[in-house]
Amino acid sequence: MAEERRKVITANRKAFHDYHILERLEAGLVLTGTEIKSVRAGRVNIREAFAKFEDGELWLHNCHIAKYESGGYVNHDPLRSRKLLLHRDELLNLKLKLDRKGLTLVLLLLYIKDHVAKVELALAQGKKQYDKRQAIIQRDMDREAQRAVRQSMKG
């Protein structure tokens, strides 16, 4: 069986802080020649990126792919909308889920898989401020517990 190789270019760690991740899915990304070269160089920012349906197709917005230095006059617009590739039944299923109130599609990862640019999207629900505080408190308590375990093992 062929082993799939995946090189993560960038991750959106802030998404886990701001959203409850309900479901994940993988989508292809339509890029131009200079865009894929910038992606391979790691010159991408996905912090504010999200996906939205337009005319029955899924589009990625606010994903900043820097201009390719050697691109010349054929360079791309860094913030242009990019089409996402999914199977028709996946698109329909996703559209039905997004029609529920309060759900959005957030970009989690951008990676290269077997020489092809892919994104990992998440069906997510926004967290309230108290949820974020609760997550921080829980993370701090887990760290303290891990420290205590390590200290007890040393001594």
C-alpha cells in the first residue's frame, strides 16, 4: 500500500482557541503557478482564512499567499479568492450542515500531499468568551498536573 506523504506548510492554531471544531474534511486547492511556488516556500498566512459557498461552489477567502519573488508581471494577487475542490456529494452534505445557525468553515491546515496543495477545513462553531477562559484554565491545570507528575518521578 502506498504511503501518503504530507508536508504541512502552515497551521491555524488560533482556530482551536476561537472555535469548537465539529468535523474535519480535506479539499483540493486551485492555485496558479506562482502561488504554488510561494506555498512551497512557506510564504502563506491562513490565520483569518475561511470558506464560503458562492454559486454552488466552495471558495477560500482571506488566505494570504505572498507574491513569488521571481514571478515578474505574471504574479498573482495575494488575497484573491481561491476555489476549493470537493466531490459533489460532499459539497451538498456540507451545504446542509452550514445552513444550521452558527456554523462556519474555518481553515485549519495548508499542506502538500503527494505534490498537490490541499487544505484541511473544519466545520466549526464560534466559542463564547467564557468558553475560551475555561479552555485556558483547563490547559493550565493540565500543565500543573504534568509538572507534578514529573517532579514526583524525579524525587
